[in-house]
Amino acid sequence: MKIISWNVNGIRACAKKGLLEFTTTENPDILCLQETKAHREQVEPGAQDLGRKYSYWSSAVRKGYSGVATFVNNEPRSVKKGIGQPEYDSEGRIVWTEHIKFDLYNIYFPNGGSGDERHLFKQKFLRDISEHFRVQLKRGKPLIVVGDYNVAHQAMDVYDPIRLAKESGFLPEERQWFDSFLELGFVDTFRHFHPTEQKRFSWWSYRELARISNRGWRIDYICCSQDLVPALRSAEILDQIDGSDHCPVVAQFEF
């Protein structure tokens, strides 16, 4: 089973830059997009399902903002657009699908860089989502959590860890949250296969033309609960793919 996650920074814009062609070539079993910035009915028909049989969109109340969408070939057992907390669900941050072997969370984590209010919102989201996962794991649920986490975990996950240590997304408390997230029982699938690989990033600032010189951050992840590690076969960053300021990440499981 191939799972791809990609922050497309606007699905309508990305669709004009080869999104459908990418989906056709890669042919994932599950495709998770973040920052769609659209409601399903606002999107061209070809991009509404991207060649999958089923698509599940969670869009923000505010038009042109946030949003996630999950595309699958096999119908999930259940679909939830959020975790039952209106402050997050109204921003279109989560699609939670239940499959035979696991539950999949497609999440666009908040960005806390615009000021104190959003910083505090992000920190509350991190605490609340961890508590949600703790409960689900306690119930014995195998989990896969994909998306733009808006947090770089380790020094090797950013191009300049010293200078960026005071930037949202690489703050000490955010990195500590990632530690605690893994301690809940999750595995960073990319680091599972590439524990020391340097200069592998998934986001580069458009404003700084950072992709040219690979001044990036690794903030897009596919993480799974430890009970799924025996089924994990590979995980990669598709950093040769254009179309967004992020690139796709992929993991393959064999069930």
C-alpha cells in the first residue's frame, strides 16, 4: 500500500502545475493533500477526485484558507472530518478515515508564525491532538498520521538550526512536543529508514527562493504507530517534484 502526503499550497494552483499527472504516475492507494484552499465544488472536475474512487474533503469556513482532502480507491469503514473540536474543525484541518488495518489521519497542523494568538492556538492544538492520539492508542488502534506538521523535529531537519531556533516551527517547545509525540508510540517513517541523512527537506520558502540553494525545512511527515512498523517497507521525500513550496512524501506498507 502506497500512501502519499503533500501540502499543495492551493489545489487549484497545483492542478495547473501537474498534480493530476503526478497522481497518475505515482498511483498511490491513498493520497492526502493539505492546504487545499478550496471547497470541493470550487475545483475543476478532474481535481475533485484525482482519479480515485472516493474523496473526502474538510474545508475551512473561511474561503481560500487551510483545508485537507483524502483520496482513496477502497471505501473507508468510516470518515470523520475533524476530531469533534469546532475551533479546529472549522478550519478544515483533519480528515480521519478508518481502514481495515489502521486509522489514517490527514492533518494540516496550524502555523504559529503570524503572532502570539496563532502561536498559542498552535500550542493548544499540539496538546489536544496528542491527547486524542493517546486515547486512540490506548484503545489498541493502529494509527498513521500524515501531513504538514509545521514542526521540524531535529537540528538536521532545518538548514540552519542555530539561526532558526527562535522561529515558529522550530521552537524548543515545538521540538519537545515532537519528542513527546514519538514517545506516545509513533515512528517517523522517513527517519526509520534514513536516521542520519542530512539536507533532506520538504518545504522551501518561496519568498527567499530557498529551493534553489536547498535552504529548507523537513516539516511534512508520515508517522505510524509502532505496531505498524513490521508492515513498513519504505519511506521517501519526493524532493524532485515541483508544484508547491512543499514536496510530497511517501511511505509504503505491506499488509
